[in-house]
Amino acid sequence: MPMPLADLVVLDLTHVLAGPFASMTFSDMGAKVIKVERPGSGDDTRAFPPFKDGKSAYFAAINHGKSSIALDLKADGDRAVFERLLSRADVLLENYRPGVMDRLGYGWDSLHAEHPHLIYGSVSGFGHTGPDAKRPAYDMVVQARGGVMSITGEDGREPVRVGASIGDIVAGMYLAQGVLAALFDRTRTGRGRRIDVSMLDSQLAILEHAVAITSVTGKAPGPTGARHPSIAPFETFHACDGLFVIAAGNDALFEKLCVALNLPLADDPRFATNPARCENVRLLKRLIEAVTLDHTRAHWIARLTAAGIPTGPIQSVDEVMKDPQILSRNMVVDVLDRNGRQAYKAAGNPIKMSDAEDRTSRAPAPDLDGNRGEILRWLDGACGGR
């Protein structure tokens, strides 16, 4: 069976992470992604460590399976190539500051008039409207301004960013969702749409409990460490050899937890309901740890798992990459080099779809301008249509 996005052509003018993360999703689902890069330097992440044989593993993790052509969109000859690519493309992705594509002559209005089928996806720090639209931004800026850093970390300590670049990655996910919705709409109308995704907007969109708490209480929540602010027990606990997590997200699970720990708390009015447990969460943690400190993490994880209680270890990334469940789901894949040899490891595609091959390896990340000849031959071989 063909991959679900086979025959989809994506022109990817994005760099660093948010846009490339979206185009990686399309590539993993079978789309032909042509990465249009700056001549000379290309995507900034080509210079991000760590390196292997002089090439960035960071770049390869996000750009595997794509093709690269270097074009100067201010040069007549390269513009002519780009316009030929536009005639074949279904989707264009860009993450320039608002106004840049218009100055180049490739803004939404002009391209929609010339290529009405084209879906035009933009991702930027603050979006294409509003007083700060033209301000620059990176992941940490939107994590800070978007409220995520205010609830991340330990109470009483300085705010910290989330360890993964969720400012970029979440925006990339929303960009991919918007493009897919526009593709569906195009099957009915034959016309493309513009998608405008802001990294800042995307941070607010994931603050589900924080927005709810603030809107009802009028008081913004602060950091709670590993603890969920609206569910208890739902945090880390100490065993005799370190920390593990317990997530008893409802009253039935709490009753099971009490049985497994031999703790007579399920009928105690201080803990009988989730709101009561949240009110007495510090005491509840101490009572649970009075039991869990007697045995190892492995002991408690095995016992609680057998009782049907969500629990697990706190794993380092190298442990995650060896986790049998992760490996069984093909979530660690090989990125090959030009000779077909394994060069890097990367995260697999978490979207598992029936009748779609879930490949165990990925085609190489492209050298800068490394696919120019192949792309030009593909353009020359076009016989009408896109």
C-alpha cells in the first residue's frame, strides 16, 4: 500500500525546528519534501552539535528523507527554478518574519492568485498579526512569554524551560494539523488556504489546567515540580533506591493504590475524593512514602503494575532508547548515509497507520544543495499538471 501522503509535494523554506518538524512529519508519511536552503550556509542546524564525520546529528534527526536545493530567491536564475517548483507543489512552508515573503514577491496573496491550489503554511514567533508580529523569537522566548516557564520547575526556585524544545515542536505539530485540514478542504473546493501558526499562541494552547485554574480562581498557578496541580496522587515518590512515579488519576485507582500499599486511606475524609486529596497532598505524599521507602523502585513498579495502577521509572534518554516497549513500536530508527549504512539514530514516527509501512530506517539527511540535479531532472520530466 502507498504511504498516505504519497505524491504530495512540499516546498519547505523553513529552518531550525518548528517548520522542519512539520515537514519531517509529512516526509515520514510519504510526502516528497524539497528543502529550499540558503546558498552557502543552509539551515542553521547544519552547524548544531553533536557532529559525526563533520555532519550534524541534530540536522539529520529532523531532516532525514528530504531533498535539498540551494536557491537565492533574490537572484533571477534561482527565482526561475523556484517558480517551476511552485508549479508542481501542493504545499509551501515558510518561517520568515512577516513581510519577508511579500518583499520577495512570494507572499500569500500573489501566490494564491497564481497557484490557487497551493496550501501556504507559515510558522513564526508571534504570528502574522498583532503588535509584535515582526519581533524575532526562539523556543525559550515563547516558553517564557507563553506561561510555560512560570509553571515549570520547583516552587520557590527560579523558572526553568522544559527540556525539550516544545515552543518549536508544538508549533510544528499545529502547523502540520493546519496543513492537513487545508488538504482535506481542498478535496472539496479545489483551492488552497493559508495557515498562520504562532509559536506563542501554541504555548498558550497547551496550558490546559493553568488556563482553567486562572480563569476560575483569578490566581495564576506556579510551579509544582513533578506534581499535577489538579490530581492527587500524581507525582514522584521515593523508594529506598530513588524516585519513581505514581499516577492514580481517579478514586477507583486511589482505592487500588491503598490496597496495594496496605494504607487504610480510601475512606478517610481527607483523601476520599480527588479535591480532598489535592487539599492534603503534602500529607498524602508523606504517608505514601512512609511505605514506599521500605522497598526498591523495581519492587513497587512491579507490584503497582500488577494491581493496574499507572506507574513507571524515571528513565534517562539512553534508557528510553533501549526500552523494550519503545523498540517494539519501532520508535528508534536508523538514519542512513549515502552508502546505505547506519549513520545516526532518530526517533521513529509515532503515528501508526494500517496498511502503511512503518520503516525501520530513514533515507539520508541531504547535503546542502545535494539534490539539485535530481530535482531539476524531476522538473524537466514533468508532463503537465503538478
